Amino acid sequence: MKRVSDVQVVSTSLWVSVSDVILNLLVAFLTGSTVLLAQALQGMSDLITGGLLLLGVKRSKRAADVEYQFGYGREIFFWVLMAGLLMFLGTGGLSLYFGYQQFVHPGDIKNVFLAIGMLTIGLLSNGYAFSLSVKRLRQTHKGAKWWRSLRRSSVIETKATLLVDLLGTTAAALGFVTIAIFIATGNEWIDGLGSMLIGLMMMVASVILIWDVRDLIVGRAVNPRTAQEIVAAALSVEGVNNVLDLRTMYLGSGQLLVIIELHIHDGLDTDMIEKITDQVKRLVHENVPEAHHVQVEIETPESE
């Protein structure tokens, strides 16, 4: 399977959002549908979110320097946090407001089949962008289901675009159902209800994103399964007696800092110790590719 990069995922979501905003605003004006207006607002949120994420990805890839010796990888967490706040306070709230206005003061809806056509395009375009995010998540956690990868992965910009594109796909499907119910019943208030539901979905998605990036900003370690893989890789090296301590923290999207303390055989010379250290670093990286910086410390157990 062809590898999908973080830039490809974010830029695809960005261009899908551009089309969503332009087309949905036009069709919302022609039809008077607040569901289409909510779609446009959701696309505007996606557009600004995608721009923030693309900026964050670019800035996080800057090389380490004297001032930032582990690089700028953690900067992506800041931009994802900004994107989550925008989704919650901006477009989620606006969708709720306009939906409520349509719900209590229903307005005429025209050209409903044009609205259905626009929603179909949104469903297909957001679905494609969503599939790219799923592919990238699968790359980072081979063999795992995408929803499990969503919970475990540290590639926060891809998780953000996945939530955004999943929201866009779901919102388009919800809008399609809402318009279909309007055609069948003639009740304009159902359009406002659909807009409010889209706003609520956007706010829930933003809370999930903010909570996840909060853990990464604080300094979340790897999950127990990945920690076991790191320990197993170290213990597989000849000359290693035991792993005394393991500390991990994410330095950026898919960039893991690993500090591991080892107890090795007694009586080894400097060359053998260096060889063991290099083997541990290589095997840890091979088993856990996101381990970009591995620091190995040789220690003696306190019992000795």
C-alpha cells in the first residue's frame, strides 16, 4: 500500500474544505437551507483547521538547534489545540445558532434537489479525505483497526483531520436525511434541527480532539503494549540482564523519546558496552518506528 504523508493528509482535507465552503455557501443562498449553511460553516472550520494544521506540520519539521535541542515537533500540539478551540467556539456555536433560528422561525426552502446534489458531492469528497486519514493511521499502527489506532496514535494532525473529515462525511449524510425528510413532510423546522445536530457533533468532536492533545502537551507516555515492545526489544540483545527503568514521552507527532536503563553482564569492556547500546537502540527503533530518540543508560541494581 502506497504510504500517505502527513502533508498529503492535511492538504487534501484543506482542499476539500475549500470546495465545501464555496459550493455550500452558494447552494445555501439559492435554497435558503440552514443545513447547507451549517455545512458551509463546518467547511469553513475545516478550512481554517486545515490551514492551522498545515502550518503546524511545516513548523514542527524544523531542525533542532541550540535553543530547541529536541527539535520543534511539539509545536504541532499547540496548533491542534488552536484548531480544536476554533471548532468548538466558532463554527459549532454558529451552526447551533442558525439552526435554532430556523427551528423556531422556519423559513422557506427552495431548490431542494440542488441541495441534495451538493450534499452528495460533500459526502464523496469528505469520504475520500477521511479514507486518506485512515490509511495514515494504519501505517503508524500496522494490523490495528483504525478506531483503535485513533485512540493510541500520537500522529495528532492526522487524528485531527480524521475527526474533521469524519464529521464532514457524517454532517453531509445527516443533511441528506434532513432534506429528504423535508421533501416528504414539508416541515421547514426539520432543516433547523439538522443544523443544530451538526453543530453539536462539531462541538463533541472538538472536545475529543482538545482532550487528546492536552495529554500530549502534558507529556503522555506510550501505552503499556508499546512499552512492553520496547522492553522486549532491549531484553533480546545478548548481554542485557534486565530493564531497570523505562521513561517515554512524545516529542511531536509520531516522535517518541525513549530513556531506558539497563543492567548488563558484569566484566564487559567498553567496546562490548557500546555494541550492546547500539543494538538496543537499533532494535527498539525497528520494533517501535516512532522511537526517534533512544537514550540508553547502563546502571547497577540497588540490590547490588
